[in-house]
Amino acid sequence: MLFAWLLACTNSPSTNDSATVGSQSATCFDAIPSIEMGEGERTFELFEEPYESMMIHGPQGGWHILASLQIHGMMDIVEVQYTIEHLATGVLVSDNNYRLAVISEGECTGYYPGMYGYLSVSPLYDGELDTPPEILGGERLRIQFRVNDCNANQEAAGDCVRDERWVETSLEVLATLDPVDVVEDTEDTAN
């Protein structure tokens, strides 16, 4: 008898919210998707001019550049391709793929702060110059986001067309050094 009661409760319309989720999906997929790129580790902040981005020297010895994402007209779970290109050479120095849930700011709108773009400069090694600060410091970089909120299951169900939901944006920035990577000239300070 207890089993029948539990089964009845779990199948009741008041506890099944799939209709609500379906209507939210239809609303977001009917909207025109757009994104904005920003910075900020804990909140979304638009980049301000001059466009600069610090190569943060992480506690494990690597370097990364933080960027933040804001979405409009999209579902709250998105796929993000986050790349960074060294403009002088065309070399991709960061290539990251994320699947994440944004922090909602209302229906079909949200943000995700502090995404890490891990830097790898091995194709650009030049003798003893082999770290991001040595190679990329003061250089122009292109940060790019490509975002999609339609996954294969949603497309198979007829909710959306994946190829139509890709949105991208990019920004050229100047790579700046983390204060821990700034080397003082000891000869100048000794005189």
C-alpha cells in the first residue's frame, strides 16, 4: 500500500515540472541568442578601454587569462569554446572547451564569471624564452568565445537546430604581466 501511495505522489502533475521546463526551452530557443565577453573572477564586468588582460601566474606554476561570459536569449546550460590567439603569429595559445550552467539573471539571461584560458606557448619557444610572460608580455592577443545552448538531444527532440544556435564574439587585448612576473632591474636599484 505504501508503494502505491509513493508511486501516485511521484506521478502527480503538481510534482512533475517537465511542462514548465519545456515552455522555458521553447521561449529561450525562440529568442535570438547573443553573448557579451567580459572579465571578472566572481562577477561579470565588461572589458574597459584600453583593452588589457593579465596573464595570471597560477599557484601550480602555469599561466591563464580570465574572461567572463554573459548570455541573452539562451538556455542556462551552454557549451563554450574559449580560445586565445597570438595575433603576430596566428598561433592559438589557448584552446578550452567548457559545458557550464550560467548564473541566471532572468529568463534566458545569465552570466558565468572567471573562465580560465590556460596558456601554452610551446610552439613559440625561442631559445631560453619559454614562458608566457617572456613570449606574450606586451603582445596583442585575440580572445574569442563561441557559444551554443542546443545539445544533440534537444536537436533530436526537435527543440532547436544546433547549427543555428552558435554565437561568437572576440576582442583584441594587450597581454600584461602578473605583478609576480615583473622582474626589477637590480643594477638600477644598486646605484
